[in-house]
Amino acid sequence: MIYFTSDLHFGHINILRHCDRPFADIDEMDRELIARWNRRVTPQDDVYILGDLFYRNQRSAAEYLRQLAGHKYLILGNHDVKWLKGMNLSLYFENVSRMEERKIGDHFMTLCHYPMLAWSGCARGHYLVHGHIHNSTSMPYWPVLQHMDTALNAGVDINDFQPVTLEELIENNAVQKQKPYVPSDHSPDYNTGRDDRYRE
């Protein structure tokens, strides 16, 4: 099987508040993310991670990665910086890159942490699988994304906190895209380029 996931933010205490995650504390969140992953993924499965796997984690990344089943492919996100230092990535990942264009199963896809307005083959129905936006509908570009059926958010916050198949990704995104645009005081400032979401 082939699965997709993104923005787990293992170890990030404040993500509980930022995304209203349904866990009592960070230990429960980490345990549940690992459990849900391993209930689905077998050692033979492929998992494409669309970035932001860890952030401000107190435990080592290796401690988490040793517990996650499957062949893992990492697309780097904006928070995938500090935890990478000193890591032998080949011990845990089949591949690590900033963006990929590849055929996965029967579909051509672009894999990138960030949502994009256009990508290779988008006019022919090729998929973009991304992360970064969590469950937010407050970005000024949300109304555009709502009408982009082949742009699929793999973030755990809209995918039941577990890796999902392409079919599940399509279904979950269709539900999420019914949610209206609701501007927020915490939306990024596009005049200055400053975006403080999830930095705490």
C-alpha cells in the first residue's frame, strides 16, 4: 500500500492549541500518532511524508523514527531543519528531497510541502500532494484552493491523524474544502512576508 501524511509536528507542545488537536498533552499526542501510523502501515508499505515531521521536540527524532513502520520518503518542510542535523537520514528514509515529480501507483504527482497554484500536469489532472496549511481556512488563498480538486492536503489535522491512501486523501479534502474562508488575526502578513503561525 501507498500512504501520504504531513505536518505531524511530533514533540511540538503548542501545536495542540494552534490546531485544536484532541489530545490532553504532547505525550498523548505522540503516542496516538505513532499508534495510528502503525495500525495502518506495515513494514512493506510506502509512506510519503510531506514535511514538518518534528518541531521543538525534546526526544530525539531517531527515537520516534525507529517506531514508525514502512518505507519512508521525506519531502522537506519549513520546520525540517534543526532535527536533521547530525542525522544519518539513510537509516530511516528511502529518499529525502525538497520536491518530487513522480509516478506513484497509477498517478503522476507533484509532492511539495507547500500548496502551489500550478504544477506539472495540473491541466491534465495530475495531483499535487502538499502539507503546510494544517486545518486552516483563514489564508487569503483558501478560496482558490477550494476549487482545486487535484491539490490535496496530506496534513494529519484533516486526515484523522494518520497516513492515508490517495482515495482517502481525495475524500477527506473534498470534505475540508466545503469549509468557508474565515479570515483570522493570526493569518500571515503578505505585505511583510511574516508568518508566525506554528512558530511557538
